Amino acid sequence: MDKLKTPLSNVQIELLKLYSTDLSDDDLSELKELLSRFYAQKAIRHADQEWDAKNLSNVVMEEWLNDDQT
């Protein structure tokens, strides 16, 4: 068998392992929710880091929201 020119990432390998499992509709929904939560939490952590790094505050956010964009 020919070797892949681009090796699979660790997540691709794990997902391929999942493909061999016949999940019920409920389990599939639960897995989708788990992945959604994982990426949402990751995005929130990144946003929090940016917030802190740029010394943002609720006052700044209110100013941005109320800027006249005309």
C-alpha cells in the first residue's frame, strides 16, 4: 500500500476510529454536543486571554457598542 504523502493528524486518526463505531442517534447527538462545547470553551478561553492582554473592560465594550458607525 502506498504511504500517504500527507500524514493524518492525531484528530483525524481518532475520528477514523470513531467511524468504525456504529453510534446510536442519541450517542451521535451527545458526541456532537461534546465537540461543540469543547470548541466553544476553547473560543471563550482565547477571548478571555485577548480581553486580559488588551486590558479591555466593560466600559470599553460599551463605548464600542455605542460608537456611531455612520
